[in-house]
Amino acid sequence: MVTLEEAILTVNQLSIEQREMLLEIVKNQMIEARREEIAQDAKEAIAAFHRGELKPQPIEDIISELKATLAED
């Protein structure tokens, strides 16, 4: 396993163009990983709904809850 420090030292040996390409690749990989995480969460929520563990809620309640969550951050 490579440590973060070793990775940084290795990256610093690359040209600026290569570092920019690496940055773009890592950024895209993180976006894809996040998409997969969101998709998995959605699948689990749908399954929970079908099992009766989640109940439908009025959209106003959902929006209020989302706004409250965002205000906490």
C-alpha cells in the first residue's frame, strides 16, 4: 500500500501536463464512485419502501426536511 506522502512525492515528479491529466482522472473517478454510491442508496431505499419500512410523505414535508438538513451544514 502506498502512503499519501509517497503518492504526493511521486505525483510531484510528473510534468504539469501529466499532473493536470491525473487530477482530471481522479476527479472523474470520484464522481463515478459517488454516482455508484447514490445509486446503491436509492436501490436500498426502494427495497425498504417495498418492504413497508418507509412510508410515503407529502412533498412539503420532504422539502422542509431537506432545507433543515442543508441549513445544518
